[in-house]
Amino acid sequence: GVTITCRKTEMQIDVEREVLNGFKPIHLRLNNRSCIATANETHFSLVAPLMGCGTDSSHTNEAVVYSNNVQEDEVDFEGVITRMPELLIPFSCYYTKEGVTSTFGIIPRKVTKRCVCVI
């Protein structure tokens, strides 16, 4: 249900709606809160520029690994901030110095529920 596409200047993650049943695109984001999902009838999609949206990079002698996370955002209903069950889907693209790319690190997991209420 999850597909990663590694491109020259960006990574894209597509998650089947069935995997994230009940979520809305506006509640899904990358590490940077301003980078939110788009959706069609079957998938949520998020595009992470290699140099933006909170994408991290690590370098070795052989390669560069770019990583980001799909997360859920806080929901504000009439001054009360609530959180749905927290979601974290880490994803990465591996770029060798020869230009070969691959994906790894796709392990969706739910974290405990939290509620932060403002009265």
C-alpha cells in the first residue's frame, strides 16, 4: 500500500487510502508542517524536495541518503487542539555516487493517542 519514487530533485510517497482509513489530506504532512498531502480517489501523495520540507540528508563515501516522514498534524476544532492517533511513516531514498537510487525504511507505525485541550 506504500510506494516511494526517487527522482533527481525530490522523493514522492504514495499511500493507499485504505492504509490510512479515516485520514484527510490536510491532516497528513511531512517534517515541515507546510508540506501537506494531496489526494485522489485511491491514494494520498506527498512530495519531499531533497532540499526542503524538512528532508534530512546523511553522507557516506559511497552515497547520500535523504529521509523524511509522513506525520499527522494537530487538528484544531473551535479552540480545542486534539490529536488523532499519531502516525509516523519514515521513508528514504538512497543515491549512490553512480546515480543509482533505491528506497528503504518504510515502516508505518502508530504511536499513542494524545489530546492537548485548551480551555
